[in-house]
Amino acid sequence: MEETVKDMLTKEQAAGELNISVATLYRWIKEGKVRTRRYGGRLLISRVEVARLLKGES
């Protein structure tokens, strides 16, 4: 399934959905716990990835 920009969240939106700080999200990204994509120079996180994290999957 191909994800579109509509299916993506900004770092701030994703952190809000996950109820964590943006700093924690950055740390998770750096540690490889969160998969991201770049669109037009912006770092985005898919809604599917957020759902995976909310379920506690690695």
C-alpha cells in the first residue's frame, strides 16, 4: 500500500498522538524505533507507524 502525504503526520502531530514530547520522538527516531519519510525536505511519520507504536509493537 502506497502512503500519501495525507497519511503522514508532522513530528509535532505524531508526538501529540503518542502523548510524548517532540524531544522523545526525536530520540526514538535517532534510536531507530520510529520509521520516518522525507517529503519536500520535511520529516514525516505515517499514521500506520503511529498506530504500530500505540500498539506497542517494535
